[in-house]
Amino acid sequence: MRPHPIGPVMIDLAGHELSSLDQEKINHPNTGALILFARNYDNPEQIQALIKAIRAARNGDILIAVDQEGGRVQRFQNGFTRLPPAACYAHQPELAEAAGWLMAAEVLAVDVDFSFAPVLDVDSGVSSIIGNRSFAMDCDQAAQLAAAFRRGMREAGMAATGKHFPGHGAVALDSHLTLPVDSRSLEEIRARDLLPFQRLIAQGLEAVMPAHVVYPQVDDLPAGFSTIWLQRILRGELGFDGAIFSDDLSMEGAAGAGDFMDRARLAQQAGCDMLLVCNNPEAAEQVLDKLPITRCSERERRLQAMRGRRQFDRKQLFKSDKWRQVSAQIKQLSETHA
């Protein structure tokens, strides 16, 4: 049987081991990636064994991802350096690049391809779901610190994903639970929230994740379902040529688009290369089975760029002087400011 290329759907797992159904879903032609959560993680040895089993279950390519930003969003903790929230780097800007390297090097060392980072949202002091996940309230400072964090990721061998385009920091509501509405004009969003995306895209940002937020002065659809945001502005105006990952289609912010197949079709039509369907196994199965199986060389090229390029295994990494120094610095930053 010919190996499967990277498909357009990202799925997840219930626990620490693969069931036979998990193995079937991993090897479905439409599967392209799998995201790991805290529920899948016990310790580094266990997660490496699980990842080995995931890759073995796939006849072909599969990407493995995690959310390992730091602060409130760090899925792997036991055996990993505890990372501070992004906002802490404003206190010691010189550590942002080192932190990006540290995060990426530790994640790559267990054979995960990439973490969905950095957050490019500019904090406006109103969003509890973003808050200190943002690097700064000043858009220029947010762009500088995020760019430094990304440079560190690249040095370690990891591609970066800027989220949540065009900016989730100016709405109070949480898109996991409801559909936030940002009523600002495009000019206001351009002048502030788009700046970090614009800067990092110019520097070669590999991927973007759009927000489940409606910006009614631009489009009635949430950004992740909007051809205006993804085609006209992101690809056209900003010149982005990397991968677009939908945010999780199981979130309430996506529910207004219809059932799961409606959400998947709309996100794909808008321009998403990879559709995340997490925390709902039946929905994932439905999307895998009902989405047409198609080949798309552009999609596959963009997604191949997300493959990790590991430089160290865990033993080598922990022996390195750089890891010892940076890990100690980041621990101290966490203790001082987090």
C-alpha cells in the first residue's frame, strides 16, 4: 500500500495508550496530525513510547503537536522546565530567545514536531483567556518579544505558529465557551493587532492559527471561516505563504458555522490547510470519514515545513551547557515574576 501523505485533519487521543480505534483513525487517509494534551502525558519516557506507537500506526506522514507556551498552557510539566507566561519576558527581554530555544529543544527531544507558539495576540487588559499569554500590551513590544521567542524555536529546529489571527486580545469572552465579537474597524485592528503577525510573516513565520472571533466590520464570519481574513488579508495583504491551522472546531466559537462537517468544509473553503477536531472523538470520526479524500501539493508543502528537526535526544540535551544555563535562568524568571 502506498504511504499516505499528510492529510488535512488533526485529531487527538483519550489517554496514555493507543486503542485499536485510535490506530485506525491515525492511519485514515485524511489524518495529517495529532495533538497531545496533559491527559496524554505522565512522564517523558511514557510520552516517547506513545509517540513511537503513533508514528508506527501511520502508513505515511503524520505531524505531532502540543500546546507548550508556558504559564497556564504547558501540557508537559513533569520532567520539563516550567515555563513562565509570555508576559514575564517583558521583565527580562534578553531571555525571550533563550526561552523559545529551551521550549522547542525539550519538546523536540521527545519527538514532538512542534508546539503551537508563539501567541501573537496583543493584550488589551480585557481578555481572561489571553491575558498574560500575550507578550505585551504594546504591539511593538509584543512583536519584538514574540520574534525573539520564534528565533529561539528556529535555532532548536522547530517551526512556529502565530496565534490567534488577527488578534484575540481585545475581547473579554472566551472562544472555547462562546463566540466573541470584536466590533473595531479594520483600520484599528491593522494599526495594533496585525503588527506582530505582519512582522513575523516578513521574517518567515511558518504557520498561523486564526481566532474563533467575529469582526463584524470586516466579515460576519469568524476569522477562521472567513475568506476575507484568510485569503484577502492574511495571504493577499500580508503575503503569508505558510500553513493555516484552524483553531479547534469543537470550540463553542465555531458552533455558529453549523455541524462538524459544515465547520470543516467552511474552514477548508476559507483556506485552512489543517482542521483541528479535538475533545470530541465522534466528531473527529465524522470529519475523517465524510471529508473528501484529496491530494493538494500546496497544502502538503506547507505542512511538511512543520516537521521538527531534532538536534538532541533528552540525554544529550540535559548534558549540554546551554540547556543547564538556560533552564536555570528560566526557572529563576518563573519564580520571580510568574
